[in-house]
Amino acid sequence: VTDSTSTLTTPALVVDRPTFDRNRAAMDAMLPGRRLRPHVKAFKSTAMASVLRDDGHPAFCAATPREIEGLVAAGLVEDLLLANETLDTERLGALSDRALITVAVDSDTTLDAAVRGGVRSVLIDIDVGLPRCGCDVDVAGRLADRARRAGLEVRGVMGYEGHLMMVHDRSQQRERVEAAMAILKRAHDIVGGDIVSGGGTGTSRVNTWCTEIQAGSYTLMDTQYDELGLPFDKALSVLATVISVNTKGWIVADAGLKAFGMDHGNPSWDHGDVLFCSDEHVTLSPFELADWAVGDRVRLWPAHVDPTVALHERMWVVDGETVIDQWPVDLRNW
Amino acid sequence: VTDSTSTLTTPALVVDRPTFDRNRAAMDAMLPGRRLRPHVKAFKSTAMASVLRDDGHPAFCAATPREIEGLVAAGLVEDLLLANETLDTERLGALSDRALITVAVDSDTTLDAAVRGGVRSVLIDIDVGLPRCGCDVDVAGRLADRARRAGLEVRGVMGYEGHLMMVHDRSQQRERVEAAMAILKRAHDIVGGDIVSGGGTGTSRVNTWCTEIQAGSYTLMDTQYDELGLPFDKALSVLATVISVNTKGWIVADAGLKAFGMDHGNPSWDHGDVLFCSDEHVTLSPFELADWAVGDRVRLWPAHVDPTVALHERMWVVDGETVIDQWPVDLRNW
């Protein structure tokens, strides 16, 4: 593929390759090799995961059994962590001869499901303050013992401090992450194993307590993470075509709320305000209406990378306005 | 397929067939035959569209060229309206020997694109008050003349009063829709043709000025439309599995913001509060925590049907807890 972006059917999900490459380099300087366990839920593409593997990050993190299946199918089998509880464990057990698959457990029921499904190794998932999955520290030892008695390898612990990702003040963030990770460390002292897994793009600079950080959004970024002043830039945009210009002051492009994850709000535009999104439209109020004509292309910045990517079949990899590759979003669905 | 819903991989998009059937009957009583042009953007399934065709609604409405292509591939060719502007007209022209395809135009540029792409008939799209596509009435006649000179059939006008869908007071809604449709009628008097197309589920009871109403959401409904007191009930839900129970007061299920269109906010749950959605989780605060265990299934009601459906590969059609069919969501992507 060596076309111009002007030939792409819109809406088109576009990755700026130079920015993506700078984001990789910045992360590798901070968290080389196994210190980073890239989280594929952010980008849902085995083509992109392969680039990260070749950078020296062979261990991956996933949020769904489907993502694990896709990674295995792509040969990314060295060390896969389902950083999530599931009862759908037979799909994972069926792949255990082809890949090292580890699953998070936080209860007897999820542990029993892992055993029954043929999963061979687990992390004990600890509640470190985000009201989501994870057990209390005083349950962790019992779960680890029970897992070992059932013949599973207990590789360590994980705990996701998701509630601290968007703390803007860096020293305050470091303090609060330290407190959350102290809970995880107590659990690790009880559970044992080599792995203390946690973190994300938002805490990747300050979380020095985990043996590995589960970050994925740093590759592509979004307008929300961009507020944090991380050493990563927005590489992901949605290209749309202007289909209507209204002299009363607005233009309409053909990318709407089916092309953007909307949970963090509207996408952003460098040349004016985003008024609202409809299913397949975005209504824009340009700084200079006269600059815009039907047929022009606009580039919009998603507010949240993960659910935006999940809406698209493929990412077009570009350098400036030249399309240099396409990456299927092959880890979608469940 | 005659399984129980308990065997479905979650998150699963589920359509309650009896409710769907009642919604169809209620709409058919109001808008029989050609009075309704079902809008496929709401449900993105040719299997469901075929049911509506068999009910006597052979004319469909779409929001994207991809939806038109899918309808043609499924043999639903009798009368397809792209109720949207596009410059991607060659894909439509390529199907013009197999289907009657009409496209909305609101500018010289979109009209020229229709001619160039081999599209044979158009509606003139009129701005009736929603800041989106549509031209002013005083432009409509010139566009219609220009279209006819280019050899196109001008079938009439369309105008979407999307800003009035959620007016809760019915008599106020009728008044405001009447005013919007007066604009459309003025345009129709100038443009001519048989079609005056507009409306949606939210105005389907009060818009008596259009020859046809573009409604799709009535089939499945969502929590937002449910507030209006329309004669339709929620037929669409997302089934999820409880993967974690925390004695501090919450449970977690495996359907998150990648399983729900989030632009109208969180989904709803009949048995407690929805605290927040993460990518693949929803954290729920049940009225009775003791009622819930890991492995239980929960049913969540989406806030917005269209973008929710667009996130899923298929809909499972159920009657109670019996799975009776599956409908591929085959009109996704662009």
C-alpha cells in the first residue's frame, strides 16, 4: 500500500507511524524488555503487537479470552496474561500446549474454573483501591495455596491502580500509587512467585514497585491521556470527509459516534469546535468557515483510544499523508 | 439453535423476540407499508430487515454506503435510500442495475458526485432545524433543476428533525415538528416528486406530514427512547457474567464500554445501580449483595441502541431464556 490518505474510504482510523515509533522509543527507554507487558486491549492488533515483540517485549497482557486466542493464532505465544477474571476458561485451556497462558483469579469460583478449563498458571488479583476485580490481601494466601494444591503454577500477583491513572499532579500520583502498591507488595509477600504486575500508561512513569507494567495506550494515545504530560504523543486519529457545509456556521463530516469511543466525550479538532456527534456525523464549528468545502478531509482526535479502535476493522499506517501499511484490528469481538 | 442463554459467550447482545414482535405490530398499526421506511442504521442486520420487509415494508433507509451494499447483497433491493450525503458514490452507482438506490444531496458537490458515480435518483435534503446536513429551501429548487438536467430522477425531499426526537411533551413535540415540516413542505412544493421523507422513532407518533417515516430504533429500543412513553418496549439487552463479587458492596460483570454505546451514558440494571464501565467490565452496586455470586448472569439495558449494536458481531434472538436464532450484525463497518 503506497497510496495517499485522500484515497481512503472514510471514516478511516489512521496511525501516524513516526509518532508511534517515538512513543515506542520513549517507553522502551523507561521500561525495557520484560519491565513492560504491553496491553493489547488498547490497540487490538496482532500486527502492532508483533512490532512490540520485536522491540523486546515478548510478554503480553489481554482483557478477553478472544484477545488471547488471537495472540496465539498470530504466534505471539511466549507469555500471555489474561489480566482479568473469566469463567470461559476452556477456550484458554485448549491453547495451553501452544502458549504460556496465565489467568488472573480473585475467588474460589474463578480459580476452580481455571483448573476445570485446563489453565496451568495464575496470578492472584488483588484489590488495590479501584472498585473492580481483585480480592483482599487476607484472601490471597488461601487462594494461592489452593491453586498450588490443584497443581497450578502461581506466578505472583497483580493489582490495577486504575483509579490513579488520571491524577495530574505527578508527586501526588507517585505517593498514591506507592500506597496502592504497598497493598500489592503485602499480598506478594504472602503469595510468592516472580511477578508483581500492575500499572498502565497513566502511571507508567511513577509505578516503580511492579516487576512489570501493563500499558497499551502509550502506543497510540488519546486526548485524555494527552493531558497528563506523558512522554507520548497522539498517534491515532480518525480521518473523515466533509459532506456538508452550512453557511450559517457549521460543517459536517462523515465520522460519528460509531467511529469514536464516546465514554470520555467528543473527539477534538485542531481547526475549530466539535459541536456534537450523531451516529455517522460530526458537526464542526470551524474557526474559519470559508476555509472549508465539501470533499475536504478533516482529522479528529479520539478522547479514548481503546473503545475507538474496537469500532474499526483496520488501522491505516501513514507517514504524513502517505499510506504505508494497514494493520487489521483482528482482536475485536469476544 | 435451541440452547439456553446460559450457554452464550458473554458479553452477548440479546433480542427478546416476543418484545420485538410487539414493537413491529405497534409500528405497523401506526405506519403500515410504505408509510414506514425502516432505518437499518439502528440494527445493522439484513436478517432483521428481511423480517420487516415481510411485514410489508420493502423500502429501507441507510446511513452509509456500506449499509446499502449489504442490503443489496441480501436481496433487499426494491427501494433503498441513503439518507445521507456522500462523495463515495461509485460504490452505489456500481449497484444501480441491481437495486433502486436513491441518495440525499444538499450541495452542488454532492449532486455532482452522485452524477459522476452513476447514481440515478436523489432526494433534496433540507435543513429543518437540526444543525447537520440539509440545504436551505431557497437552494432546493436550483439543486433539483440541476439534478434533472443531469438526467437524474428527483424523487422528492427529506428533512430530519433530529433535534425534536427527545421532546417529552407530546403536544409541544407535535407543534415543533409541524413547524419543522412546514419548512420541508415549502421545499417539496418547489422540488416536486412523490417523497417527503423524515422523522424517526422519537417523532413517529406525531409526524403526520411526511409521506414516509425513517424509523429504526423502535424495533429494539433503549433506555433513552423508553423515557418517551412510545408504544414500544426495550427488546435489546446485553447479557454478561458476574466475574467478581466484593463483600465491600459491589459486583463486576464482563460487559464494559466496548459492549455498550456510551454516548448516552451508562447502561441500566434492574437489580441495582451501575457504578461505572471500564473497557471490559461493569461495576454494579446490587440492592442485595447476598443475591449475587460469581458465575451468575446479569442483563443490562443499553442507553443507545444504534452504537451498541455496532459493537457486536451478532444478535442472539431469544424467547425468555431460550435461544431461538442468531442474526449477524452484517452491516457494520464502512
